[in-house]
Amino acid sequence: MIDLRRAMESSSRTQPGRPGESRVPLLGDVLRRRIYSPRSYAQARNAAVVPVVHSECDVLASWFPLVWRCRERHTEFVALRGLVDEERFQPRPARSLLPLILRAYPFVFDHSGTIGPASARMLDDVVADEPTDIGATITTVHHRLSRATQTRFAFMDRFAEDAIATAEIGQALARMDAFEPWPLAFDIAGHRIEVTDLFVIRRAMFEGARLAPLLRQHGLSCARMLSLHRVSLFRAGGLLAAARAALQESCETSGPDVGGPASQHQASPAPQVQLAAEA
Amino acid sequence: MTNRTYRVPLRDISHLRLSMADDDGWIEQLNWIPVGASEYHLACRHFPFAVRIVDQRPELGLLVHSRYLVRPLLDKALKWCGVYRPIALRCFPFEVDGLHSDLLSGITVPAGSEHLSASHGISLVDQDGRPSAALIEIHRLLTLLNQSREMFADALDHYLIAELLTPLSGHASGDQLLYVIDRNRFDRMDHAALAAMARHKLLSVDLAVAWTFSLQNLQARCLPESPSHARKQSTAPLASLSQPVSILMDEIALVLDDGELISLDCMDGDLARIAPHPPGSVAANGSGQIA
């Protein structure tokens, strides 16, 4: 038996938070910081629920379920990269496939309003725990943005450009009462893994012509979102397989001490790992 | 399933047994297999879709021959190494004609099939001559495929009307002509056209998106447009974002940091001083030079 809390111990040491939790303005000494590739940061590597835009569906639907996260009347289109905020819970071939907003990391948007082209760029005040390169500065001696910064800002521009239409489509679906909860709860190796607040489009919505007005308003971007959302749901099986493999790997590397005797864990309630919503 | 061979009903050969080889090399004898309405969302991740024309009617299916596929279905020992096994492969070599309510008369096999044996294999009928449980399940699945053909008919007509179908490249000589969706044309469809396609049923739009998505599994040389063009574009991170459907799974752009290496000692100033605009607009000119 595996104690999931102990299995995740290494993750908790290296993952102080999710992307955007420590954002600071791009001012003063912050501009003297060195930035590294997005995968150098635990926040980017491990984030399981990541906001995405409609133009990413073609690439991401091959690996991740693309669904909506709804809480407190806020609807957000997201990719589910894993069942737990830890890289090992993502399908191995897809770990280097970062959604657009993570390709811009450690730059993040100011989340004070709906993300759009006018949204301010900020820096996540975090440490690159596993730098894959020697990094680059944010600005150059010539008072220019470095190429690394430009590239990341371009990814943010692209995200911001499509974020409004993506949000409008999600809001329209919510108004149509098109969503139903997508409960993801699994008992793996005696432990409960649960992802909450995710929603999918009800199957009945795809019958008949109820979604045609959305296509008239939003065109192909909406068509891609709707269809590839359905296509992507089959990727949940891959996430479950990855979770099983991660827990199995933890069990093998940690040895019999991890979690203690099986009887103890069978007698005690399984710890529940919940994915909070912030990403 | 590529050629119209003479087929016989199982009732005529029910004394024979199904004797499939140990390997799956027989899949290489197939080009195209029909796809079911219940499986196309899953199948589009692993197989390119294609249409064949039979008796002037388009039929939707999957390309399964290795010459079309980015990832082969068989390993060197001809063992299955694919992820999803479509209904038609699970039911091979059987087909159902849909004309007979009697199961043994409705299911057919190619005359002289090498997958039937008089001496060994799985019996098709039980001791009383009734269809085996496995055969009943095969009949159910094949009936689903037949019903799917009817369900897809209107959608495929939409594609013909909108001239969305284009011949597949990379054919072996003598093969039946196959067609794939022209994703460039589909990408150019305006909102009104898409809404018109979805006015009665969403299926034709939904299927078209799944079809364009399925083309990531098709060898680039089989695509109607220049494959080198698509590959060149997908190597540049930003260009790849503007060509999402052209990205093959083995061409996922890695995130590399190509920024200048500047000593911190050389750094001076802050963004507010060098960039009088709000942080959200600093990259607007695209050059990195602050205006």
C-alpha cells in the first residue's frame, strides 16, 4: 500500500504553489532577474489543470482532456494534464507538451480581470528548481526585451488574443445549461484521487441543432472546441494509467517502508488528494 | 475490405471454424475499413479517416495500411502494437449484408477465405447449430457499422456539396480511389456555412473536425498539400501555433530558451523607465525594441 501523501513528498518539497500564485509586477529589480525555460520550474511542470484557448485544441486533444472548470459562476476552459499536481502523473510522452500559457512561464497574466490583449504581464516570483539551461535575462543592456522575454510575450499575446472568444463560448454554453459535472474520482492502490469542479457538455446537446447558433456566432473556433472537447475525453484513460504508473513507481522506489504495513492503511481512511482550482 | 470479392453467407459454411493466424499480418492486406458512429471520436486519435465511393455512395472509414500511417499498427514480428483496435478489425473477416434477419444468413465471409479451417480454430456455431456467443456479438458490432454508414450519409453529402473532399495521395497503383477532407477548404468555411451544416444535426461539423484531427496520423506525403511546407512551418514555435492541425505528434515543438546571455552586472534600469507603456503592451511592436 502507498501513502499518497508520502508518495508526493518530493513534489511538495519542490512545488511551493501553482503557476501565478506569487506574481509580481515587472518593475525595478524584477527586470534584472534571470528566467529559464518553462520546464525548469516545478510550477509549470506539475500544474495539472491549466487554462487553455480554442486555438490549442488540435494539439492538446491528443493527450489531455479539454473541459471546463466552473466555480462561483466563473467558467474557464482548461486542459487536464494529470490527476494530481505532479509531473509524474502526466502521460510521459506529453510531459514536454506545454499549453500556451505555460510556454510563457514564468511570465503570467494579472488575474484581476478577464484575460485579454490588455491584461498586464507579470512575473511569477519563483525559483527554477531544475534549470535546463543557463537562462536569459528579462531585459538586455540595450534596454530591450531579451529574445527569451519576447518569445514568451508572443505566447501570451496569442493566448490573450484567443482568450476572449474562448471565454465567450464557455459562457454561452453555461447560459444554455449545456454543462454537466465530470466527476473524476478514483481509488488507486487504496487511495482516493479526485479532481473537482470539472464540467463537460451534456451528450444531448450534440443531438439536434441546439449548438448551431454558437457556430453561427463563433465559427470554426467554436466547432473545434466542441468537437475536440468530445475527442479529448478519451484521454482520461491515459491519465488514469499514468497515475497508476506513478503510484507504482513510488511504491517500488520507496520500498516497504512507504505507507507502512498494508493492514494499517486498509484500516484507516484513504487520504484524499484534491486538485484545487487555481492554475 | 478494399475489393468487392465474392462473399458467401455463414450458413453455407457453418461447419468451418474461424482460424486466424498467430500474427496480425492480414491487416497489411487491407487499405480501408469502415468506422462506426460510436467509435469515431476515439478512432480519430489513431487513424486517418478516408472516404471511398461505392456504387456512387461515399462511405467513411479508416486507413489501416502502414503506407498511410505515421505510426504502424504492427511490429516487425507482425504483432499488433496499436492502441485502439477498431470494430471492423475486431470483426474481420466477417461482414453483414443487412438484408437478412437470420444471423447466419446475414453474416458473410469472402469465398475461400484463408481464415477459415475445417479442422482447427473457433467454432462459429454451437452443438445445436445456433450461432455462438462470439458470433452474436460480431453480428451486433457489424450491424452498428451498417447503421453508421446510414448515419454518416447526410454528412458526407454535405462534404461533397461543399467540395470538401480531395483525393488521397500516395496510392498504390490499382487501389480504389480514396478521399480525405481538404482541411484548407474546411478552415476557410465561414460562420454561416458552418451554421447551415449544423442546422439540423451537428454531426457533419463534428465529424469534419474529427476528420481534420485524424489527419495527424496520415503520412505527410499522402496529404494533398506539400508536406515539406507543413513540416517547415511546424518547426518554428510561433508558426506551429498558427498551423495547429499540421503538427504531427513527433514534431511537438520543444520549449527552448534562446535568449541572449547577458551578465547581470550589465543590467540597468527597470521596465517602467525603458518601457513607458503598461506591461501588457510592451511586446506590441514585435521587435522587442521599446517604442
